[in-house]
Amino acid sequence: MTPFGVKLREMRAAKGATLKEMAKALLVSSAYLSALEHGRRGRPSRALLFDICTYFNIIWDEAEELERLAKLSHPRAVVDTAGLSADATELANRLAASIADLTDETIQRMLEQVRPSIK
């Protein structure tokens, strides 16, 4: 799953909409919408993001948060370490090789280290 997919599913459930109803309203297939929710598809286009915001009648901060989550939700992340230190390259490769084996607790601790603090 992706952060965007989790949020999308939560919003859909809160509205009481089925996958099929929402897909029809957004003019996409329910298979695509399901794949988006489950993180099997990449980020939505800006146009679809706009349509989703319209569907849920969200504006400003909530829409910006949804866009931020979409940017963080590509299921196949690529890390370019060209020009960085050997340690940075090693870290990226070790993380790529072992991420599936990390516990949720370890992932949360790592996220705390890399998320920007909100002031």
C-alpha cells in the first residue's frame, strides 16, 4: 500500500462510496482505482488528483495534503546517488535489498529520522 492509497481508501469509506461508484464518478475503471488504493499503480495524474478533490469536495490544506501524499506514493522509488558519498550509495542499496524484511517498528523509527519536523 502507499500513503496515498491508504488515505484514498479512508476517504472513500468515510463517504460510504463503493469502489465502483467512485470509479464511475471519476471516469476510471474500478480495477484502476483498486490498484491505486493498493499501491499497485503509480502516482495519479494531476488531473485525476483534481477530480478526486472535487469528488470529495476538499480544498486548500486537505487538497495539499492529498497532493503531498501522492508525491510520496510511487511504489517503485528510484534513488539517484550519483555525486553522493559511497556511504549514501551503500545505504540506498542496502535499504532497497532489505526493506521487505524490516519490521513496522524499524520503519517507523527510520521515518522519524527522515521526515521533516513540523514547526
